[in-house]
Amino acid sequence: MDEWMPWVAGVVIVVSALLIVIGKTVAKKQAGRIVYAGGSDALRPTAEGWTLGVIARYQMQMGLPVDRYRPSWLRRDGLRMVLHRDWNVSSAAKLRETLQWLDAEGHRRAFSEENQEPQENFLAWDYGRIVWLAWAGLHTGRLQPEETKAWLVRAASVMQPLYRDWGGYGASYLRGLACWSAKVRASGEPGLTQTSFETLLNDPQSPWKRVPWHTPVS
């Protein structure tokens, strides 16, 4: 029995390595692919359309339609799980606390000081997540529509004057994501998001092409 152990261990290591490689390949392919629900007019210059543009990279990396503002009931269940797992948010009060922290401080201040760069270089990382959290909060019953709208207006009022277009937003978001990923050792994440952003910038039907960056949200 003992003589088989090194062989078994070797097989496990090889299989694990293959699964990691396959997983990364699938994730990269998914991050560069836009899925459309079809028959939807959500990608218009409205508050909903602008929101979909901001959260598009999340949808792409999960293989979900980028033109569907209201997720399916099954997806809403998944959003609750993601909020709890990744944000430790399991109540409306905790979600509001998280949103307020991102608005007041977030990561931009620390990243700015550490890298000796202006805070605006990292600001989209904080406010882009505010948009996603507000959207997720609405569809999981953690936020009322009025609260969600207020947070979307807040995020747009901060970001839109700072960046000329979606590309400017994406560059700032990536800068913050790169700093965050280095701290939590998620080295592959910036590359996946960059792939998503490049696709959004080049696909003629993408939210970034169909919804202007300066779309009024209020």
C-alpha cells in the first residue's frame, strides 16, 4: 500500500493543476464574452441603462445577460449568497453601513497614500462597487427603490464629472482593483476584468457603446 502513495499523490497534484488551468481558461473566455437576453430595451440612456453599464463586468464574468436589469428569482438567490459570502452583508442595516463606508472612505484614500497618486485614480473602484451593491440590494429586498436610486445618483454625481467616458471609468476601476487584488492575493482578477472592459469598449452592441457615460441618472 505504501508504495502506491507517492503515485496517488502525484496523480492528485497533476489533476489539481489541470483543473486550475481549465478553470482559468474558462474564466478568461467568459470574461471576454457578452451575453444578451435578447428582446430587451434596457440598454438605453436611462438610469437603468447606465447602471447596467457599470455592473456589466460582473454580469460577464458570471455568464449573465448584460441587458437584463431585473435578475431571475434564481439569480436573486445567488445575489444573497454573494452579498453574504463576499461582503458579510446579511441585512439591510449591514448593507447601508457598507455603502456609507465606501462613500465616505472606501479603499481610495489608503491606495492614494500608498501609491502617491490622486484619489481619483482609484475612485471608480469604490463607487463602481456602490452601484453594484445598490443594484444587488434592490433585487434582494435589502434596499427600497428610493434608496437604490439615491445611491445611483450619488455614484453618478461623483464619477461622471471625473471621467470623460467609459474608458476613463474602466482605467480608474482597474487601478483600484489591482491594488486590492495585490493585498488579497487575487492576482488573476485584474486580468479578467481588463478582458471584460476591452470587450465592452469594442463590441458595438455593448452597454458601453449604447449608453453614454454622461447619461443623466437623477
